[in-house]
Amino acid sequence: MSAAPAQSPLAAAILASLQEVLGNRPVALHEPVFAGEEWAYLKECLDTTFVSSVGKFVDRFEADLASYTGARHAVAVVNGTAALHVALLLAGVEPEDEVLVPTLTFVATANAIRYCGATPHFVDSSESTLGMCATALRAWLEATTERRSGICVNRRTGRPIRALLPMHTFGHSCDLEGLLGVSRDFGLALVEDAAESIGSYYHSQHTGTFGRLGTLSFNGNKTITTGGGGAIITSDAELARRAKHLTTTAKVPHRWEYVHDEVGFNYRLPNINAALGCAQLEQLPGFLMSKRRLFDRYAAAFRDQPSVCLMREPAGCVSNYWLQTLVLDEAVAGERDAVLATTNAAGVMTRPAWGLMHRLAPNRACPRAPTPVAESLERRIVNLPSSAGLA
Amino acid sequence: MSAAPAQSPLAAAILASLQEVLGNRPVALHEPVFAGEEWAYLKECLDTTFVSSVGKFVDRFEADLASYTGARHAVAVVNGTAALHVALLLAGVEPEDEVLVPTLTFVATANAIRYCGATPHFVDSSESTLGMCATALRAWLEATTERRSGICVNRRTGRPIRALLPMHTFGHSCDLEGLLGVSRDFGLALVEDAAESIGSYYHSQHTGTFGRLGTLSFNGNKTITTGGGGAIITSDAELARRAKHLTTTAKVPHRWEYVHDEVGFNYRLPNINAALGCAQLEQLPGFLMSKRRLFDRYAAAFRDQPSVCLMREPAGCVSNYWLQTLVLDEAVAGERDAVLATTNAAGVMTRPAWGLMHRLAPNRACPRAPTPVAESLERRIVNLPSSAGLA
């Protein structure tokens, strides 16, 4: 833990801009808003005693998610990490494979690869999207891989590279066109980690629906929450059937017999959590408008600060503005910890980007492309209070 | 699916006995009772917006579970399967190890071994407890294993046998004294799957607290429910600390930094589910009395049926009577499907034991002791409606 500089005019200016928008009071980074039918739906669960893995809210939440995202199918699961694990398995990831993943992401993205027995292969991000950079990735794969029997193989490790796992950072869509091109040209399955991007679109199509499978998260800090929860989305009926089977202990349907035809998982979302999800999803359009309003207010407040940039949705994209993000100029990156210290000390919760994945102790031996942009972004990102209730 | 015999006097007699206790109406196998503070605690979660992984009900539920079971520590997790996975890891189970597990159990017990990269090694059960038979196990290990550098090794496969994972079937305690002896004499870690046995005791000590670690489940069909949930219990402070760390993404505590020091899991129990658990645990003593009353009524109703035996708590044990269990005599085992068909057709839900683990497709190549008792029990077990609300 580095000590913050005693005085930072930048930190003071940023706090002042934040308080101009938020008022002079403690503000959380992201807290949920329960202003809809949460209450009624939870009560229905208790009254009918259907709180667990079977129940109408699970079915309804899955149908509502499919309808909202435009994916043909959604399978509700216990959290976004579980969704990633099973999506990767269904994309064909096997032990000893490698999976391309941004080094700038939450730890779950990389961990899910490990759960498959595979190895994360870290790649760089783009300054304009904060997500996986398709251009750098293509150059890296051209320089370091070759096709063997049609499979993309890392020449240094000799291992197959099976899939591409971009993440839509803070709700901003990656360059999906570029990544789809890489996926096609190198024969890699595209799985989208859309944990942060419900309500975000790339060229009018919902994030998470471009790859073979996508995953969502409804953790308590997300745009909508089920307490803890997630979903796998796909438009492939057979993958959806397999996702449901694998996440529900691979039980073969029967009136009373207990037979399981493969090693499955207990990743079911309880009905009580799905009930919360149904109520939250009804309010999502309103939440998105509030979050966009908050962006506008922050944009006005930070307009005259030349050394910081408020992250704006990429061209051609609609972002959900899940987490509002200031990107400091390189020249003032050294003041990031002062900004974090000053704002948090004033009760205005802010946070930096995650520590880059390739630097975490368990990942230090993993393969990695050069990641200069991610390393720079890591030093410069400050997330701001972002709750839908703030605007 | 085998066709049921058209007529079975035994099936008719069993249905009549059940209806004598339950009345002439549809009855579920096990449904929860929400008659306490569930409502108030859920409302508190919504009102405070603490529905997710941080919140006072998680802390309270863990403290209440520790206090109730007498384990020094409890770590709440997302379900019983997740609890088993992490408990096995903490017991030292590694890839290529074998873990001894009853073939008569729910699939989660065996699957959790696979999640560690280890192999289930199936063993027999005892007719008197329905759980792992310590006598048969000792004889099997004496005949087929040897010590190499102090480690118990399966002579046939050459793999280390690392742990012993008994399960307290339907809430009846295993022969823990016998199993502790095997654990000691063969140098195996004892982990107890107490998913079904909250409120069950062996010689006045709560099940799950004899092994190095124990696991609980609060699935919707259990004695108390959190929708979906589970816990790891242990009296070892360092194991408890490791369990909390591994189940919460192995994040290193810091005011704002995101650093994770190993590959962890997202197995946190959401606060909203823990809130339900706190309310349920307050009612557990009453639930246990109801379930014991139901046992007494069934015992009276089945007293005059010579070819069936109602499963009674083993000597020296107190059972929670989670699932009431009829064991048919071998002579009438062929009528089990008729009993299931007749009772379910009348709306009285009954079920057989799980299909034995060693017969499931993914487990057919796993090592296995002779399992004559489990094979016989599998043909003869019928679980009866068991909800606390029935008596």
C-alpha cells in the first residue's frame, strides 16, 4: 500500500466536482435500487414456499432475460463466475488449452478458465473501449501462433488456443466486429463476459449475443441484482439445453429416479433470487436512463478539468454506464492514490481498476502478449459513484 | 423406466398407512415452513439495500451456525456442493488422489471429489445407519492398500487415498467412532458431508464436527433452507480462515485495491439468502420436534406391516429425521416401483434412494469396494413425505 501524497490539487478538484454532482454527503460506489415489485415477488415465494431451485420466477427470469437481450435462450445460474465456467466448457475449452483473456478484468474472468483446467493467456486492452484490443490481438496471434490440424496453437507453449474471452469493461462494449474477425480467422470460439454490460449495445445488438455464448452477472454491485446470480445467454438451442443440464447436476428427467449422466454442477439460481431479478429487470430501462443522466452531470462537472477524461460510450455503441470512470492523463497518474484517498476519506467512494491479472501471484507463469495499454490504464482509472439512485 | 406391476397389495397397504397419518390429500415430499421472522429479515435486506455478499445476516448466520453445531467456526457458502468442494481442497485433496465415499449418496458428494481433480473410490454402507460402513471399509483398506512414505496408497491404481467422505444419510449419523478409527489408522483426512443432518447428533455431539471439516446444505428440500445455500464448519481457526478466503475470490483485504493471492472461488452466500437462514435456524428446534412427532405417527401406522421397516435413529444417535424412510424387506423389494407408482399417483410424494454412484455413466471406471449392502438398500428404500409442517 503506497502512501498518498499529502496534498494534491487534482484530488481536491476532483472531489469538488464530485460533490457538485452528488452533494456533500457519503455516497457508495454502487448500491441497488429496490423500487418495484421486489417486495411482492419475494412475498409470493414465501407464501407458496417456492424459494429454491424450482419455481416460476426462475423460468420467468430466463424468459425475460432472453427477451431483453435478444438471445434466444437464457439459463439462470448462481453467479457470473459459474456462468463463465460452464460457458467455457460448452465452448469446447479443455484441460491444457489456453484461452485469450484481457489482463485488465475482474479476477472471475481468469479464474473460470482455471476451473476448466485451462490456462489464461493475457492480452492487451484498447484505450477507446477499455476492452480487449482486436488489432493488437491479431498482430500477436499472427506473430506467435500457427495452425496445426486446423487448430490455433501457441508456438511457445505448444498448447491449443481454444477460445477468446473478452469482457465489456464497466459496461462499455468491446470492438466486437474486430474480435469476431479474429475469432473467425484464427478458429477461436468467442465467449463474451457481459457481466458488467446488461443494457449495453454494439451497433444496436445487445452485448453478450455476438459470441457462441455470453454471460451476465447480477451481483449486488451490478446494474440489476439478484443478491448473487448470473446467466448464460446463447441463441443456440442445443448449447442452451446443455447449459441447463450441466448447471442442474446433469440429472436425467424422471418422475422419481435420480440418475445423472455426466459430472454436472450445482449452479442453479434459487427461485427467491430469481424473483428479485424479475422485479429488477422490470426497472432496468429506468435505471439506464438514470445512469445516463448521471454521466451527463459528471461530464458537465468535469468539463473544465484538462487532465482527466470521463469515459464515454465508444462510437457506435450504447453503454449502460454501469461504473462511471475517470481516466487520468499519464502526466498526473502518480496522483491516482491521492485521488482515491481524498475522495474515500470524504465518504465519496471511488476505486481503481483491478490489479492486472498477469501480476497476480497465481498467474505469473501464464503466457502473455505485451500489455502496454492495460498497464497504463491500470495506473489511471478511477471509478466514481454510479448508482441509478443518484440521478 | 420399469413398468410397475398392475396390482400390489403391499403398495395399497402402504398408501393406506400413509393416508392414515397424512389424510387423503396431495402431500409433497418435503416443503419448507416459513413461520418465523423470514419476512422481517428479508424486508430489512431490501430496506437497507444489503442483499448481496456483504451484510450482517451473513455474519450472523455464520455465528448462529457455529453456536448451534458447536463447531468453533462456520463459513456460509452458496450451496452444499460448493462447501464440499472447498472442504476437500482444505483437507488436502489434490489432483490424482482418491477419496473414499459411499456409493449410496447424492451425486454432489461424488462430484465435489471430481472438482478437485481427484477420483471417487466407492465403498459400502451399513444397514443400521444407511451410511459408510466402518467395518467393511477397514477390511477393504487392509486388503487393498499399503503405506508408502506414510501415505495410504491404493495398490491397484497406485494413487494416494487422501480422505474419507462419509455422508449422514437422510439425517441419520454414520458410525463416527468407527470411521474416526479408520481415519486415524490409515492416515486419511475425515470430511463429513452433513448436508442432510443439521440437528442430528452422534453421542451428543453434532454431526459434521467430528472430522477435520464438515459441510451443511440449506437447499429448499432440507430441514432448514436459505433457498440455496450451504456452510463449511470446522473447529480449526486456520482452516476457517482459509475457507473464508477461498470462497470469497481469495481477495487480499485492502481499502480499495483488488489483489487476489490464489485461484479462489465465488462461493459467497448472498445476504438475502442468509437472512432466510437466520429466520429458519431460529425455528429449527420446533421443526425437529415436528419431524420426530411425524416419525412416531408413521411408526404407529406401519407397526403392523411385517414386510417394511421404518428407519429409526441408530443406537446412541439423535436423528433429525430429515427424510422419513421405509426399508422394504428383500422379499418384497420387487414391489418398490409399485409402491412409488401407487403413492405418487395418489398425490402422496415418495421417492427411491439415489441411483448408486458407481453405476452412473461418469463413474463406471472408478475404483470400488464390494457394495452388497448399498445394492440391496438401493432396491428397498422408499422415502416418505417428511415436512415439518405435517405433524
